[in-house]
Amino acid sequence: MNMRCKRTIIAVAVVVCLLSPWRAFASAVPWPLERLQAAPAFQPATEFKEKDVQAVYFDGLPYHGQPTRVFAWYALPTLKPGQRCPAMVLVHGGGGTAFAAWVRLWTSRGYAAIAMDTCGAMPKGSYGKWERHELGGPPGWGGFESLEEPIEDQWTYHAVADVMLAHSLIRSFPEVDPERTGLTGISWGGYLTCITAGVDARFKFAVPVYGCGFLGDNSAWLEQFKQMGVDKAGRWLALWDPSIYLSHAAMPMLWVTGTNDFAYPMDSLRKSYRLPKGSRTLCIRIRMPHGHGGAGENPEEIHTFADSFFESAPALPALVTQGRDGREVWAKFRSPEPLKQAELVFTKDLGKWQDRKWESLPAALDAATGETRTTLPDGVKVYYFNAITSSGLVVSSEHEEWVE
């Protein structure tokens, strides 16, 4: 048995060891779905002013037996009398809060949008140091330190509930079509998007950016789990790892990330996107930066994906099949928009996914059939294809590991 196989077996054994004693906890999470799927009471947050957006506090779930208030920005696009629009729910990442600019990005596209804070804070202060609301829920991120508290007082429980309540609130507005809502989140927000997709079936699609499950495998939090010990880490993973919830997600999902993401590596991503029951689309760029703003909010693939459901717009290209014969590899895509080019993305490195060097080479493309194929260069260890449309949209095949 080679060392690679031994490492794989050891890794699987560790994960099974961590999860198996606590599997029952996942089904025991007491999501109050009837309450979460009803529009919460809300009031204006008059101390916050931003152009073209409204600030509100809505009622969250009790924390330590006390009522909570959740801050959110929301806005509507310009509409004709009687017109209703689709809506997006926007979930911020670690160190972030509700971002008004993100809401405006979506209203500029003709969508209603709501962005809530998931850490009991308000957009007052600086990045990672936002001022907490006196009635805020648990602080983020991860809730590793509060694992001994009741499930109802832990961070992930409240954060997912806040996302669902924000969804219920924006669905209740008369200008919003409640049957046309989508979800996207960045980093920890992508993590929350994965869980919410498995709990709130009302969304028509979900787009995790960077975030995925299997955090106990080789994510950025391995040292955290080591410090927690096997027992506590196993309980956290069985309660709050997205892999527990993704198999319950039935809506289409678009997964947007980079090859070297520091927090959510590609092998965990692949195991995650294979779990949901709905269709999946991948967009994996070489060394995509990790963050809010242009990096995580602006990929045009997210906009196109949303429009394809709600605006009768052309869909993103779809992977039809992929395969290999010896060193010859291929993939076939179906695309409403003409494909302009294809590339083979590959690495000759092993070891930590985040540290591998990724390269790309043009691959032959038959634009009529959507098939791309090439011969693997010597030394390739992992590869995948990117299909690129005439407008620059990128859709990826699944990555494959080369075994001699």
C-alpha cells in the first residue's frame, strides 16, 4: 500500500471517529421552521442612513432566554405600479456585517435584496470590530467556544435562523415575488449558505462563494479542532458542519471559488457539491482572491445564474460529461451562449491544497459540439477544464486526480 493510500485511510478514519458518536445530534437540531418561515416583526433603524437602502431591525430568536434584534439593510429596485420583482438574500463573511453596497449591487440588477448581520452587531465601527447591539444574538464566528451551551444559544443556530428570517421578511413585501428568491453568501456566509440550503427549501437556488463542508478534513480550522479534542470537535462537526445538511438541499447550486482558497480546499469542496440533490454548476478560477467587494460579490456568473431562473435569460454553460483515456482527457459543455475558448487547469504539486501551484494551457474546443479535449502534460497530479463564453463567463468541470 502506498503512502498516499495510507494517508487517505487515516484521514477517513479520523473523520469517522469524530462524527460517529454524535450523528444523532444533527437530526436533533430544533429548527422552529414554522416561526422561521413567518415574516418577523421589524422596525426602522433610524440611526443608520445610506443612499437608496433602508435600515431595519427585525426580531430574531431568543438568546439566553432574552429577545434579540437583527440589523439588516434592504432595498427595492425601481418598479412600475403593480410590478413584482425577484429577491436576493445576502450573507456576509467573517469579520463582515450587513453591507449596503452589496444590496445596491443587486437592486441595480432589478432585484430586491436584503443583507443581515449574523453576529449580533451593526455596521458601526470597522471591519472585524463592529459595534454589538444591546439585544444582539451570539457573536461569530463558528461558535467553537460555546459548544457547551444549549443548541438554541449557539452561533450557527442563530446565524442560520437570521438568514431564514431575513428571507421571510423580504418575501412578505408586496413588491417581491415570494416564489423568485435566491441565496448567496461569502466565506463564513458561504458556509451558512450551504446549511441554509438544506433547511430552507423556499429558495429557488443557492450560491456559496468559497464556503463548503467537511471542515474536519483539512480546512483552515484544523488547529481549532485539535485544540478542542476529539469529543468536542466531533460534536461540533455533527451539529454544524455543512456536510450534515447539504444532502437535504434540492435546489440548483452554483459553487464559486478559487484553486488556492485558504479556508475551503478543493477536495472538501468536491465532496460538498456532490451531496445536494439539485443540479450543480462550478466556477473555479486560478487563485481567485478571498474576500468581499469585487472578489466575492461581483462574479458575473452569479448574476447570470440568477437571471436564468428569474428573468428568462440564457443559463450558464452546463457540464454534460467528462472523461479520460490514458493521458487524453476531455469534457463536454452545453452552452446557450457560444463558447469562445477552453483551458486545461492543472497542478503538478501534491501536499496542502492551498499551497499548490496551478497553471493553465489552452485546450482544443469544438464550439459546435461544446467538446474540449487535450493531452495531459507530464507530471500533472490534478486537472480540470474551464469553458469560457464569448462574454467571459467561466464554468468548470470537476477536478480529477491523476493516478499512474
